[in-house]
Amino acid sequence: MWLLGFLCTSSGIFIGGMIAWHFKGLQQRVDIIYGLCAGIILGLISFEIFPEAIELGGWLSTIIGFTIGMIIFEVLHNSLHNNQGKNSTSKKKLYIRTGLTLMFSFSVHNLPIGLILATNQESDFTMTLLQTLLFHSIPEGIILFTPLILAGINIFIVLLISIIVSIPVSLGFFIGGYLGFDLQLINTILISVTIGIIFMVTISEILYPVLIKSSTFKVLFWVLIGLGIIVFYLKLL
């Protein structure tokens, strides 16, 4: 089961990376790409991840995790910014910083998924959970790899990152199996931490840079298109 969880996650992320790679010719239209990605991210947060966290552990633990996530983002953001120095304003470095932050946040998000798999491996719900995991990872792959591809990474790095981000699923499975009890509160906080990080990445690293350089109306239009895509996508699952 830990291997199936890993394969479903890495396959979905890699497929998303290939979709992003296919559209790399649109590098000159970063406002469109980032607007769409921001819409997809906000759609995932609003219509899937956030309700999942609330249903799992309630409002209080969700808000606590969300706040912790925002704090973690600020620490990472300030640390990366300070380490890069005054010349960190180049587009390539901005794309890499965004990609690394997203990579970290999706890795955190995948840990509780492994825990959930460990506590449901004997139920009839398992196959549905694995299918959902596969399709859920596709838009995450698009979001994760868009800034990295814009920074100029190659196809082999896409595959490597897909594997690295998926490892926490297997790790979470072994932790959940070893502890042998329901980690509902921990799951909720970890998912909420992810929400906080991804939300801050979306606002600070994706939306803000294109809003100050492009037409606000155009960017928000593509954000709405991204939201519509994720609503349609989730209804198909």
C-alpha cells in the first residue's frame, strides 16, 4: 500500500509536470500562466483541502495549522531572500524560490496522506482514495513545475522532484502503521500548515509579482478561469 500511494502521487505529479512542460512555449505570457495557476491553487484550497481539514479536525485545529503555515512561509521567505542578497530580483531566482517553497509545502501535505492510507488500508475506501490521490496530484504537478520550468530545469529534474515530493506519502504510511492509532489532530494540523504555506506562496510569489507588472483585470480574469477549471475538474472525480 505504501508503494501504491507513492506511485499514485509521483505519477500524478509527473503528469502535471509534463503538462506544464508542454506549455513551456508560453514563457512570454507569464501573467496568463501564473493567473491560471493561482486560480487552480485557490480552487484546490477553497473547494478541497480546506473543507477536508475542517471535516477531519474542526475549525480550531485548522486555523492553528493555517497560522503555523503562514509563519513557516515567512521564515522560509525571509531566509531565502536574505541568502540571495540584493541581486535576488532576477526572474530565474524568483521562479526557483517559488518552486522550492511549493516543493516543500507539497511534501508537508503528502505526509498526512500517507497517515490516512495507513489507517484505511483494510477498508473498501482504499482504491477510491488511491484514485483520488492520483488525480489530485496532477494539478499540484502543474502548479509546482510551472515556475521551475520557467527557470529552465530539464525533464530529468522534473522526474527527480516528482519522486522526492512523493516520498513523504510512504514515510507517513510507515509512521501511521507504527503508531497504530488515529492521528486525526496531527493530520488536520499538517494539512492546514500546507494550506497556510500554499496560500502565502500564491499571494506573495505568484499573484503579487504579475499584478504589479501586468493588467490587473487580465490577471484576475485568468485567476477566475483557473478557479473554473478546478471546479470542473473536481466534479469529474
